[in-house]
Amino acid sequence: MKALILVGGYGTRLRPLTFSVPKPLVPFANLPIISHQIEALVKVGVKKIVLAVNVQPEAMLAFLKEAEKKYGIEIVCSQEDVPMGTAGPLALARAHLTQDNEPFFMFNSDVICDFPLADTLAFHKAHGGEGTILVTEVQDPSKYGVVLSAADGQIQQFIEKPQVFVSNKINAGIYLFNVDILKRIELKPTSIERDIFPLIAKDQKLYSRVLQGYWMDIGQPKDYLSGQVLHLAYVRKTSPEQLAAGGQDTGIVGNVLIHPSAKIGQGALLGPDVVVGEGVVVEAGARVKRSTLLAKAHVKAHALVSSSIIGWSSTIGSHARVTDSTLGEDVSVANEIAIENVQVCPHKGIGANVAGQIIM
């Protein structure tokens, strides 16, 4: 089996983190975002993955070589000279996807969930249609395009941002297609959601399957942290040994994932919903909650980090407060400084209180 992942371009929604690494390589729960997807695909038997990319930075190419060895699969890049939308990349990668007649998966690169791919494959083969879309239920469907399906999952209609309730199921960005879909797609910029799916649905060959587990598009910092909460809860249910041991007098509250190389000082309190990366230092008395500390970040004594992403090798000064913020690589926040709702580009120093700004 094969898969195509829409990697996209410059990751503007996830800045300032993507100023330092390509979006697929931004860590999520101490693994590159794309590694979560690759591992799920490997488990279901995928042997070749095509990455639809606009740019191929050296960091990405180096990661792909390592991933091929680690997972024992083939990973190739299909590079677009111009943006090809969400369907055009399928036509561009046609030669890779049609080497046999097996169905193939397609992912949006920002999606994190429990990836029920084996069940999806069984459902797809059973209904005999051309494509399967995973859908997820949301509380406010008026923000999204919703999917209307019959009881057996056959998709009847797509409705964009409905103002009256018709369905609470939205496209989750994970698909399974027969190779026949490639006959519908020309080599030009095309939207699979607007241009291709309605045609397949009209032919009664497109089906939906509801995701029963968690799901989140983590392509921007606020949703990244929301997805982290959901993911850590999933880890608690499926692999609790990966999380730090909590309980009275342990300095751990709720779900906390700590890299073995991290150093946590006496009296520091972490959690709930915290990820601590490789080589991170959290000094005595510091408080970290609902946040990510990327590799080699340093939180000094009695500092507070809340609902924030702290970039690689960044330093939070003692008694400083960082809330609702995203710090890029190598950012320094001085002692006793408070920042709130701030985005800080790499290699900057913050020496005064700041709120609601982008620090360039």
C-alpha cells in the first residue's frame, strides 16, 4: 500500500516555530508531527509514502533519509513548481500511486488523531466505493463545511458553513481512495473538496466514516496545544507508561510527558498537559502547565509557563511569567518579566513586560 501526505509550503500558521524547521518537523509530543502519521501508516502496512511539497529544505531531506531507515519504507518527495491545491498533487504523484491497484491513503499534514486506519481500510473495501472520508463531530458546525451521509455512510451532500443545523460532521482530512480517482484529476491546481468530492458523491461512490476517537488540526499554536491535551489523554488510556508518574509530592499533576534527558528541579510543578523535550531544564520552584517546552529550553527558578510553546534553546528568567504565548528558537525572557499573548520570532530578547504583540 501507499500513501500521500499534503505537506504544503512554509507553515505560516505555525510561525514562529516554522522559521526554524519545516512544519512537518515541528515536534508534537516529542516526535515530529509527520512521524506520528508515518508510524500510523506503517502499522497498517503502507510501504511507500509520497510527500507533496512546495519546498524541500535540507532539514526535510535529512529527516526523510533517517525515517526510511527507521521504518523500513520508501519515502519520496513530489515537488510542485506552483501550488497545486489539494487535488493537483494526486495527479502530480500519479506514477507513484498507480504502480499497483491497491487503494492508497491521503492525509493533510496538520492532522493528529488516533488514526484508525485498519478499520478504515476494512470499511472501504466492504462498501466497494471509490473513496472514503473520515469525518469528525464538532460542537459548532457553522464554522466548517459539513458532510451529509446516509445510514450506510454514503455521502449525499456537502454544505459549506451551514447557518441552520444540518449535520455536525466535518471532513477530518484523512482519506482512502481507489486508484480510479486519479482519472478524475487533471494536472493543474484543483481542490479535492470543492471540485472532486462532489463529482464522486454524485456518482454514489463516496463514503464517510465517523472518527470515534480524538481529532485536531494542529496547524496553529492555539490548536496545537488543544491537540496536545487530547493526545496526552489518549496516551494515558493506551500507553500510560510513557507519561511521568504523578501523585502526591511528585511534582507532576495530570498528564505529563518528559524526555528522559530532561532535568526537573526540586519543588518544580509540572502539569496538567505538559510536554518536556530533550535536554530541557526546569529549575526549582518553577510552574509549567498546558505547555510544550521544546529541546534545550530552560525555565529558571520560580518562573511560570502557562498555555505556551517555548522554542528550542529559549530561556525563561527566574520569577518570569509567560502565558498564552509562542516563543521561537533561542528567545530570552529576562528575570521577573511578564509576557501574555505574545508571538516572539527567533533569537530575540524580551526585557520588558509585553502583551498582545508580535516581536519581530
